Amino acid sequence: MSPVKTAPAALTANESALRAQYLAEVLDLLYPPPCVTGRDAAEGPPIAEYLVVPDARRPRLLVPAGSRKVAAAAVRRYAEPQSRSARLKRDAVVAALRTGASGVLLRDRIRVTGPVGTSIDGYLREALGRDLSVSVHIGPARANRKPVLQLISPDGETFGFGKIGVGPLTQRLVRDETHALTALGRSGLTKLAVPQVLHAGRWRGLQVLIQSALPVWLPRAPLSPRRLSAAMLDIAGCCGYSSGTLVGSTYWAELRGRLAAVGDRPEGAALAEAAESLARHAGTTVFRFGAWHGDWAPWNMANLADALLVWDWERFAQGVPVGFDAVHHELQRRIQASGDATAAVEATVRRAAELLQPFGVAGEARELTALLYLVDLATRYLTDRQAEAGARLGVLGTWLLPVLLRRVKEL
């Protein structure tokens, strides 16, 4: 039976409801008993008070309410809006916080009381040795969703961002990002800037990573394809290169292992068949293998006049076909711009030769590299169980899988 036809039905869960549910889960993690949150927190020593942006029904950000300067910084610096209307809304909230008029726009508050030493605030103050306020990002549903914290000094300086791994997948990702940032800090990169590890450890059974804040709020500059490719090549070679056939590589052995782990699912079996077909077509073609960011998307980078800032390194890996970052960035850029994921996959594969030319990928290997990337990405989605977590693009049968299977068949 076709894996496209048997893919899970399109997800229909209300995103706002999922965010509201997740907000309660995050508060329980960051402020465990005997801490108390919400309406029951009227009594007891205060730990924090948050404004909910935009409101408790559609939570996206928890902002410290105690200082106008800190609250404005939390909203201004937690993310860069991707559209003009979103920027205008963000700027309106920032202005209201700075002037003290936020009560008109932000009506929902969450109060937290209890012993501060039991809370994430107390842990971070002790671990970092400084006073701070915490702002909490409430992200969309996906398997790798985790509490993301913005750390702000009393004078409104955003000096760090934290990630909290809560389950097997997210704990592994937080550990992986810690190792990646540590290795990248010693690798001598010259074409881009990455965060530094400020603290890594465990708290109440959770994995914690605190990294320095890149100045993503500074004015952006246009990013040329040449500068982007140079930065991606800087990463590709940061741990050295190797060359050889696909079937003789450690990458192929690792990919087959990942595919075997999801082979009991129709999509996994179809992906394994597609991968074997690609390996046969590759034959004696020589590939070059290096490192990649793993999720180099427009929202994980900022180009300034004198620096290219790149963050979210939890998917960093070595020994993959050179050029994966370029294909991934193109696909994510197109999905973001159009919202049509199927058309984005088609267009990205068609551009494989152009995208991979700056990376020295042999002409006969370029389309194969793009299709291998799609197998790799789809395997990641299945391994992480993104569809079950409610991720918007988690159902592979609605966008990626049909294009991949057809293109492989046409080789």
C-alpha cells in the first residue's frame, strides 16, 4: 500500500489550544512544588510575575512584569518578526511596555510564589552568579519543542538564552548542542559567529544549556548568496573533509541504521527503498563529506554589516554530504515565503545544480545530494515522531514524500 495514502490524516488540533496547554506544562516544569502559579499564588514569597503576550488564550511569550525596561527588552529581543505587520505589532507592545501603558494591550498576568531556590530563577542565579530575570518563549507544537528562556539583567541587557531538555529527545538535543557549541568554539571559524556556552548542567532531572546572546536585534544587512555559501563552507570544513563513494561512507551506514529504526512504518519502508535506489544510482560517484549545521534556516541566522550570526546548533553533525546546508536553507526559505511545502520541495530539487555548484559538488552528484538530503530530513521527522507531536509539517505524505518518491523513480 502506498505510504502516501497511509500517511496520518492532516493534523487539525487548534494551535492556540496546544500553546495554552503547553504554557501550563512549562510553568509546572520551571516552578515545581512547593512553588505555586496562577490564581493560587496570592500568598507566599513572590518569585516572579509575568505578562502573557499576547494573552493567555494564545500565549507566545511570558514577559517579566516587574520592570518596564526588562519587559520591553524581553519583547524586543526574543525573536525578529518575519513580516512588516508582525514587526508593527511587536513595536506597539514594546512602546506600551516602555511607557507603562501595557495594561491596555496585555491584560493577562501569571504570578509565581514559593521558595526561590526551588525555581528555575534560583537555579540560574546561583549557576551564573548574577541577578537576572527570565522571559519564557512558548513555541508551536513539534516533537523537539522545549522551554526556551531569555535571560535579562536588571538594566535590560539580554545576555543569554537557555534551553531546557525535558524528555529523551529534547535532552539529547540540548546535550548535542552543548557539545556542538563547545567544538565550534575551538574550530577557528572566520565567516560566521556562534554563541558561547555560559553554563551546562542538570536541574531536577532536566538538561540545561545557557548560551551567550548573539546581538540579533541589531540592524540587519542584505545577505548575498556568496557570503551565505562562504559561511556554509566554513562549517563544512571546520572538522575536516573526507571523500569517497556513498556506500563506502560512514554517513551511509549511519543513515541505513536510522532508516532501519523506522522501518516498521510505511513511510520508513518507502524511504529505505528510495535510499537504496539512490545508492545504486550513485555507484562509483565520489562525494565529499563534511559538517553541517543541520537546521540552517532564515530564522536561525541574522546578517549584520560586519558579522553573520547563526544559532540553534542542536542538529549539528559531521560526515554528511557537503551541500546539505544549502539545500536545507533553500527549502525552508521557500516554505516560509509561499507556505506551499510541496511546491517548495519541487523547486528546491530543480535548483540543486545551482545551489551546490559553490560547494564543489560534482555535477553528477548534485541531484543525488539534494534527494539524499530529503531522505535524511524525512527520516529525522519520523524518528522524532513530529506528526504525533502535532508539528505543522509532520505528515510527510502531504508534501515531502510524494515528490521524493517520484523524483527518485525518474532518475
